[in-house]
Amino acid sequence: MIGTDQVATTSSVERGTVMNFVNRTDVAGQLQVLGLDPATAKDRVAAMTDQEVRMLAGQINSLPAGADSTGIILLILIIAVIWWVWKR
């Protein structure tokens, strides 16, 4: 059985992964191109459910280390999810 501390730690790590991604300069620039202030995006990430954060963190962790078209598509998808959550 998984303890509450372990679940809370995992959730915190996943939320940190998404926040670090949103803090990247290239991601912040893309957010601004889409009309979303990076500070607002951070607020929206903070308001996401653990399940939403887990999904995004999983996508971020599966991105390839080098930039290619798949990475760009996933970046846009992640930004779109943040934007969608913000508009809800």
C-alpha cells in the first residue's frame, strides 16, 4: 500500500516538472505568442488537478532530449492543454 506522504511527494514532483517546463524561456515565449501570460500559465498549473498535472508531466518526461518535430508538436499540445484549462 502506498502511503499518503509518498503520494503527496509524487504529486509535488510532477507539479514541479510542469512548472519547470512552463518556466523555460522557449515555452514562455510560445505562451506569449498564443496570448497567454506566463504568470497566468503558472497560476493555471497551480489550479490543475493532480490527474491533469500527472498527464502533462508524463508527456513532458516522454519528450526527446533533442529538438525535433515531435517535440515541437508535444510542446504545442502541452501549451494547448494549459490554455484550455485556463479558459475553463
